[in-house]
Amino acid sequence: MIPIANAERTSPAAARLRRGRAAEATRGNTPSPARDTERVFFAVWPDPVVRAALEVLAKDCAARTGGRAPAPANLHVTLAFIGNVDARRVITLREIGSNVSAAAAPFALILDRMGGFHRQEIAWLGCSRVNQAVQELAHALFSQLASAGFELEARPFRPHVTLARRAQTRALASTGDGALPEPIIWNVSRLTLTASTHAQGALRYVAIDSWPLGGSAD
């Protein structure tokens, strides 16, 4: 009887399996064709505790404004939106993400103010004071992306979490300046390159790559 290990090396089925494994490993190191045609952006994503707090706030905001809250898994802060890219550009984006994250330190993002983009009918949660760390992280991304030839949005960077879409944002005026009774403190430790996809009518975000800030451990 041939040992199992030797049988795998000599049988046609084993040869096909090895070829399949090699192809799978290659795909793991190369952006998939689907990702190449999706909207791509850099973002930071909350840990489970912060996500749960944001989920409660988003549901309450949606109820008050008649809007639609995002799926909890979609709650995030976009740092730099790039758009559609091909495989070669994704490789460049990974290099940029690695460089920028290594040079940045983990920081606390204090989310304590609600507001609205009235024309877009979007209710959001943001910062009442300028957070220098997140501004510097976004600026570093913008600088390297521009140097690499990516076209970026011209509007000023304003860190925020979208709480509701198709929202009657004027309803938030009843809270005065939009201040939260208790701020949400989000300890940011990773930068993520993300692609957005649509499946069965639902928006889904997929992480392409992720890096710890300053080489910190999660």
C-alpha cells in the first residue's frame, strides 16, 4: 500500500489539488478582479464595544429623523476616498497604507456632536473639537495619494460616522448644538484599505488590507 503522503504526490487528483492550492495562494497575494472595479477608500473601523454604542445611536437618530441607519458592520470613518482602481493601483495603495500607518501613532477619537449634511440628507456623528491626530493621518494619506497620481475629493476632510441616510436632518436642531450627553471615545489603532460592494441590494464593505498604527499590537 502506498502511504497517503506519497499517494497525494503521485495521483492525478493530488496533482490537480496542488495546482488548485497554488492558484489559490496566488489569488491571495493579488487583488481580485471584483475588487479592482469597486469603490475603494481608506478608513478606520470601530472595535465591538464602540460599534455597539454607534449602533444604538444610529438607530435612535434614524427613528428621530425618519432616515435609515446603516448596518452595524458598515459603521466607520472614511479618511480618504479613492474610487475605482485596477490591480496595479491596489498594490500602490497597499504600499501607501503600510507607509502611512507605520508613521502614525494610535490615538483616541472623541465623537461628541451630531449634525447633518442637509442636501445629502445624511445625519452624522463627529467631533466638536479638531482632533489633530486624525487630521494628520488623513493629511498623510492625501499627500501620498496625490503624489502617486490619485485624484481626490477637493472638499475639506471632516471626520464623521454616518448615522442615517435619507434623513430629515433639520430634526436634529431640537438638540441645540447637537452635543451628546456622553461622548463616544474610540481608540483608533488600525488603518484599513476597504472596497465597497453590492450584494442582493445591500451595501457591504470588504477589507482589502489592514495595518496597525505605529506597529502597535491589537
